[in-house]
Amino acid sequence: MADTTTTIAQPPYTYDIVGSFLRPASLKEARADFAAGKLSRTALAMQEDLAIADLVAKEKAAGLRAVTDGEFRRAMWHLDFLEALEGVERVDTKNWSVEFKGPKPKGAQLRFTGKVDFPADHPFLDAFARLQHIAAGYSTKLTIPAPSMLHLIPCVRGKATYQPIERYQDEDALSRDIALAYQHAIRAFYDLGCRYLQFDDTSWGELCDAGKRAAYQEQGIDLEALQQRYVDTINLALEAKPADMTITTHVCRGNFRSTWFSSGGYEPVAPYLFQANYDGFFLEYDSDRSGDFAPLAQAQKYGRTVVLGLVTSKFPELEREEDVIARIREAAQYVPLERLRLSTQCGFSSTEEGNNLTEEEQWAKIALVRRVAQQVWGE
């Protein structure tokens, strides 16, 4: 029996998604042909449009309240966005910037070459406009990496080799420019019709991990100051959010071919994380690596909405509905049910390689999330 029949009119919805979906074989082939010089960028865009149109039809059929493009135009959930900013350059490296517990992504790092800003021709603008056209009036959701990621990758993960340019000798200047760049991005996406935007963020996931915290402290990083810097940067960026726009965040512990790079509960970050003025927090709770629900007391303190990632996107085995419902009830001891939501723990394909499950198994996970939400919230 559902606890409430109140309809959630604004996102995040009672059953929601993080954003990425498994790429179909036809799209992987097209992107490989483009990389090999066998396909033009225009032809690739057409193939992407076809794949996204098929995905959007499936998302609508699954009953999702807002659809995404599955991140089908990206190789990675974050670098494609960040390296296209003004004053940012990607550098290929031997190793990835963090150590995954299994297969490793291709190595990459970021560096600053000038003033950071959001350009008027950022490729994500065209990508979102194309999604809007394909969705044909249906609600859409856009995902981009959080502002904190643009500091974390070069300045924290890459601290040993980071060389600040003259403008950013003062890290406060860097943080302010990042926040203002994101303000420009928010306004630009809003002007294209975006009303549901999500900042994906592994920085908080890393700062949940005791091992990573110790390693960063050994490098002389003040973790309390770092967390406050990230909250302040995020909140300055969010000052640009119009009243009728929803901006959420997803806190991730790594998602590459069903593996991960961080563990640990939310206790170390909760006093800072929930100060961020997001409209919802997508939190991973699909395994014991995420700890218990006690840190959600901090979410309650700030009146935050929490989307519980109780259904894993990493593995095909389907969770038992009664187990998921029981965990929602447990979380409701800390945050009222009317401010809880449900989703998968992460996307299904944070990089173009995708997680280790089939498309059929992917949609079974989405269907499970919806069934449970309908039982708990009555919609």
C-alpha cells in the first residue's frame, strides 16, 4: 500500500534516472568509424540522432517523466564537457587520475591555459537543442559534470604535477571563474529550454573514502577547506538558477565497466555536502560501500530532497522489491518520505564502453524503480 498519493509535479521525480544509458552497437560502430576518419562529423551526428530518437522512445515507453539523450554523444560523462570550456585543455596521460578496482579508463588530465569560461559555441548546447527537437515537447533532463570536478581533476588528483598559470596563482580566483562559467552555462541551457539540469560529481564520493582522504592529507591538502571551497563554488554557480529550473546533483563513487574507485559512508562529507543549494541529491546506496543512512540527518537539517540510489546499475541481478521498499522505510527515519525519491545508483554507461549488463537488463532495472515508486508513493 502506498503511503501517499501526492503527485510530484517537479523533478526530481519519485522514480527518476541518473542519465546515461548503454550505447547500441550501431552507435559504437559509427563512433569508431568517425575516430578512424571513415565517417564525417555530420554523418556521425545523424547516426547519434537516430540512436537518441530510439532511446527517447524507449524512455517514454518506460514511463520516465523526463528523458535524456543517454550521453550518447560523449566518450566520457565529464571530460567532453570540461575540455570544451574556454581556458581548459585536455592532456592525455599514461594513467587515469584515480585507480579503479578493475578495468582502467584511458589516461587523461586537464590543465588551464587561460581564463575559464563557458563559450557560446560549447558543443553541449547543440547536443541539448537536438535532444529538445527529438523529445518533441516531452520533458528533458541534461547532465553535466559539477563545478568541483574542474578543480578536483587538475588541482587535487593532479596536485603533484599541477602548475597554476599566473591568473590562478590564487585558487580563490580559479574557484570564482569556475563558478561564473557555470552561471553562464546555466543561463545558456535555460535559454534553450532546459528546466532540469544535473551536476554529476565524484569529488564528494572520493572524500567519503578514508584511504583517499589520508592520501590527500599526506599531500598537504586541507580537506575541510577543500569541502568548503566546493560548497561555496557550487552555491555561487547556483545563484544563476531561475526559479522555474531544477538543478540536482549525483554523488558518484566511480562507474566504469561496472567497477568503481571509492568506498565509504557519507559521514565525512555530509556536514558540507548538504549545504549546497541543490534541489535534490542523487546518492548511491546500492551496496555496503555506501555506509548507512544516518548521515541523511544532515540532509534533514537543511530540508533537502534525497534520491536514493538503491537499485544498482552495475550488475544485471534484479533487486527484490520488498528489500528496496524496506530500505526506503529505513531512510525515512532520517528524511521524511515526501522528500525521498528513488533511482538507480548511477547511470548505465558513464563512459561509452558501458556497464556489464544487457539493454534488456537495463530496462528491467528502470521498470523495477518505477514499480517500487508506485507502491511507495502511489504514482
